[in-house]
Amino acid sequence: MSLISSALKRIKPSQTIAISNKARELKAAGRDIIALSAGEPDFDTPENIKEAAIAAIRRGETKYTAVDGIPELKAAICRKFKRENDLDYKPAQVSVGTGGKQVLFNALVATVDAGDEVLIPAPYWVSYPDIVEFCGGKPVPVMTTIEDNFKLRPEVLEAAITPKTKWLIFNSPSNPSGAAYSFDELKAITDVLVKYPQVWILTDDMYEHLVYDDFKFVTPAQVEPRLYNRTLTMNGVSKAYCMTGWRIGYAAGPEALIKAMGTLQSQSTSNPSSIAQWAALEALDGPQDFIAANNKVFKERRDLVVSMLNQAKGLHCPKPEGAFYVFPSCAGTIGKTTPGGVTIATDEDFATQLLEAEGVAVVHGSAFGLGPAFRISYATATSDLEEACRRIQRFCGALN
Ligand SMILES: Cc1ncc(COP(=O)(O)O)c(C=O)c1O
């Protein structure tokens, strides 16, 4: 009898975390490494948020709380949805978990039965298909193209829907492509979804605030109110509020689903950290102006990286609307050989040889379900980014 369960055997460790760990190891061993692989802002958590956490500790907010969130935070989340997304939710429609990842995990484990299909536009965040596999469901990648700036075409979505389709996981701005859907682009998608009442929509709005050039963020239940009753709108404080380590994410949706997610959480982690919940409340209710200041820096870095990568031989890098990622194609390098005599057959070879030769860590696109490409996170000091792009140019220029 095997020790490891069949459910666990269906999944693999997160490849983005694996590559970040490898970069960290090489750095510890003394190599000059620039890691562009991590998905977190390099900015610190704002002081007012830290102070709210310290005050919570001093007040003794150090005990178990309601499993899926303190009422004060749920109320703040309802205010956020009204203020920023024009969506009406009651506290009973809100669930708070240990990061967006747990909320997503709860939603899928609570709903996906063996054989259920979950549509996942590719390139996708690495965890979606693995969580679906863990549940015994069938992840169905729905392809996009670089020509469409990695945005889903409505007719491609429609062709992928079957009677077994339970969810569409929608993510805008996207990790890994940075692509974000305008109102009209999203309306074209929701127009398809209204026709298929068995399909639920899990929208991962984690990068909502990280958009540039006056882009206006929209979310499915806002664009198409007829989808409100079968949409789970997920979000969190990790990215925009620079709180990845605090582990608070949340979602709002139909009460029956929220209740089921709470039941699951009550038998796994119970409440997310009491202290982090008070900090998240301050994040949502407190001053928001630092987001625009951070975005100014992110936008400059995006423009720098896109421009420098487009000058590298064999690369083509679209300019995305949001998040802190770019997803250049490396199709022009496939089949070429490094000065050391190694042939680049796949994007994984590209990433491995780049790390080997120039000490720059990126994540290969096929890990996100679409290649040959790679993901760069530009949430890194601008000087490091510039140096990393110079090294990428040198690496590509040396291929023959
Ligand atoms: C698209 C997307 N969704 C969800 C998450 C999870 O966020 P959290 O750190 O709050 O669990 C991430 C984090 O990388 C992400 O990129």
C-alpha cells in the first residue's frame, strides 16, 4: 500500500516556487544571481498597516476568531466591493482565508466532483490546474495567442464548454501574462457565459489595483449582473498592499457556496491569523494613495523591460496592461545553440541555460501552459532589472 494518496500523486510542487528556491540556493552558494521569478512586490507593507497589526496584538486580538473572518473585516470587504466594483454583497456572502490561494482551494474542493471540467485560459497561474487535479476534476486549458495579447477569444471559450463544464477560472490582470480585459473585451466573454447556466465563474481579481496607463479594471459580475448568482469574486491584500507574507485573501459570492467553503475551512486551518485580519482591515479602509505611487514605479519598470527585451535577438515582448509580469515569446531562439554547445529545444532549456550562463532566473512559459515563452516578474529593483535585461540581450545575442 502506498503511503502517498492518489489525490496527492496527481499534483506537483509549484514550479514558480521551485525556481525561486533554486535561485536562492545558487545565490547562497556565492553565484551572482538576479531572480526575476518571484511573484511579490519588492515594496514593504505600509506603516499604517503594520501599526494596525501591532495595535491588534496589544489589544489582545490573539485568540481564535470566527472561522471565515471577523465581522469587522467582512464589513470592510463589503464596502470595498461596493466602492471599487459597484457590487453589493452582505457579510454572509464573504469568506476570508489564509491567502487568495486558500480561498481558491476551498472553492474548488467544495464544488468539484470527479470528472467535472474546469476551463482555464492559458497561460494560467500554475496552481489552478493542480488544485483541480487534486479534486479529481479535469482542468481544460483554453488557449490564447500572443497575437491576441493572451486574451481569450469568445468563440474559443464557447467551443470549450461542454455539459460537464463546472467552472471558468478567469484572471485579469493575469499572472503570468499581465493581460487585463477592458469592459468590451470582458463583455464579449460574459455574453457567452450567460448562455450556459451550468457554468460558474471564479474570477481571480488579485491584481485589480496593478494596472497602468489609466486602464479601467472591471470584474465579471459587474460587467454582467446576470452572472452575479453564479460568480465567485476572489481578491486579496497580498499584491496591491504588499502583504504577501500576511496571508489574507477573500471572496464573495452566493451564500450556499460561501457556507460550504467555511465548512471546509473549519475542518482544515480554521480562521486566518487574527492579527493579519486586523491588518487587512486597515489595508482596505485606510489610505490608498501609496498604490498609485507604487504603480508609477511598476509602470516605468514595465516600459523599461518591454523595450529592452524587444531589443534582444529572438525575443518578442507584448506590452501588458497590468500585474507585474511580462511574458515574452522566445520562439526565435528555439533550435539555436549556446556558445557552450547546448541546443535550446524548449523554453525550459532557454530558462535553464539563461540561469547557467548569465545568472538570471525566469520561469519558462510551458509551466504556465503556453510556450515557447517565459515570465519575468519586474517587481524587483530597477537597477537589477536593467542589468538582468542586459544579460538576457547578451545571452540571446550569443546564440547561434
Ligand atoms: C493570479 C494569482 N492568484 C492568486 C494568488 C495567491 O495569492 P495569495 O498570496 O494571497 O495566496 C497569486 C499569487 O501569486 C496569483 O498570482
